[in-house]
Amino acid sequence: MKKLVLGVLIGLFVSSCATFNPIPEGYRGPVSNIEDTYSDDTGRSAHYFELSKINGNMISTSFGATRGKYSGQGTNFDPVMVTRDVVPEEAVFTIQGYKFFPTDAQSLFSNNMMVKKEFTFTPEANKKYYVKGKLSKELSQVWMEDESGNTIPESK
């Protein structure tokens, strides 16, 4: 179990260090926007729902943004959610949900209820999307919604 948790932590950390920019250099066309979200903030943990990859490329994550901002401050944190622009064209999006802990020690000895999903879709230009989810010991789910609260259908 500890190896699994450590593997998840390493994966989250590596994905938080990525520098892939979803908007190609010099691109001047329309964009869509995808925002990470959170729930159940207890002050010592929170449920994070985030976009972690586009077409298999790791991107900046809310895990990395929060850990970066609150590094060295123990268990004190406020969730930092990442919002990123994407080109409105078909792509493979990887989204995930998990219980965020501000320290590695908390993560090693707790259930993070990680759930991950990969699907293909084409965001509409000038629209905003949110990564949403629900985490529980019984069932963890993650999905994407448009700005009107409609769930994006999965095509993969």
C-alpha cells in the first residue's frame, strides 16, 4: 500500500513540474479555458479535481501550484486552482481526482481515493470548462463540465 501511495505522489509531483504549454508558441486564434476545482476543504486536506495531461503531455497542475506556494509551511494551505487556456481542437484529455494533503507524511498514511480518466473531446472556442468530481471510499468519480454545468460526454 505504501508503495502505491508513494508511486501516486511521485506521479503527481512529476506532473506538477511539467512545462508543456497547451497553447503553441505564436498561436493567435481563439482559445477555450479549463479550470481545476476542489471541494471538502478541511484545512488539512481537500478533494482536488484537475486536468493533468493533454495528448499525453503533462501540464501544470493544482497539486504543484499548491505545494509550491505552501512548501515548508506544514499542514497549512489554501487550495490553489490552476486555470489554463487550450486550443479548441480535438485532443485527449486526462483528468484526475484525489484527496490532496499538503505534506508527504499525511499522504503516505492516508487514502487519497485517486481516480483518473482519459477521454477525447473538442472544446468549443471561447467557452469555459471545469474539472469536477466526487471522492468517497465507496466510489470516486471525475468528469468535465461546461460553463452551464452540462457534463461533457466521454468518447473514449
